[in-house]
Amino acid sequence: MAFGGFNDNHNQAPMADINVTPMVDVMLVLLVIFIITAPLFTHAIKLDLPDAQAAAAQEKPQTISLSIDSAGRIYWDKQAVELKDLGPRLAAAARKKPAPDLQLRADKETRYEIIAQVMAAAQGNGITRMGFVTEPRETKPATPAK
């Protein structure tokens, strides 16, 4: 019998062990093939490539810093500016190539109405990239448990 053992009793059960020898043989043959063929992949074809001029790297966009204090006064890069004068300045800045980034800083006591007006003026005058700048929250040192 092909599935039986070599014992003398008549209750011959099928062999439950998996024969891994053929699998190991195949894996060793594949390993040898890969060891032999791997150096062939490292040889490069020698080419004489033409020279070409690459385009100049794009310059970083200018960053406009708008700050709003708790009283609602607006500052363009630390220079005070009125809300009515902000629109033309934003429009002139938006025409530059590449378009500038707008960083908006506002005091936590600033009325939301002022912030919304500044954001609307920026969007209405062509500023497409706007970000809010905040301060990181201070972490308190852990106190040891008693």
C-alpha cells in the first residue's frame, strides 16, 4: 500500500507527514538560478546621451504676513494698514508670479468678523493660498504621583 506504514497490525492509517524534500530541492535550484543570473542585471548598456538644458528651478513664492491684533488693527508685515487699503495691496501681490502665500495671524481675542473680512478680501483679490499661524501649546511638566 502506498499510504501505509511498516507495522504488522492491520489498522494501517494514512501517513500524515508532509514530505518537504521535493519543495526544498526546487527552492535550492531556484536559489542557484537567481545567484547565477543576478549579476547579469547589473550590467548597463553604455549610451552616449545628448546634453540638454534643464529649466530653472521655480523660485519660492513670496510670503505675506497679515497680523490682526485684539483691537482689530491689521498689519501687513508689521506695517499698519486699513481694511479699505488691504484689497488693492492684495490684488497687486496676487498678480506676481509665482503667486504669494498668505500667512494670517490673529490674536485670540480678535472678533471673527474682522478675520472673515480679511479672508474675503484675500480671496476676492486673487490670493489662493492662505494659512493660519498659531503658537504651539505649552505642555506642563508631569508631576510625580504621591
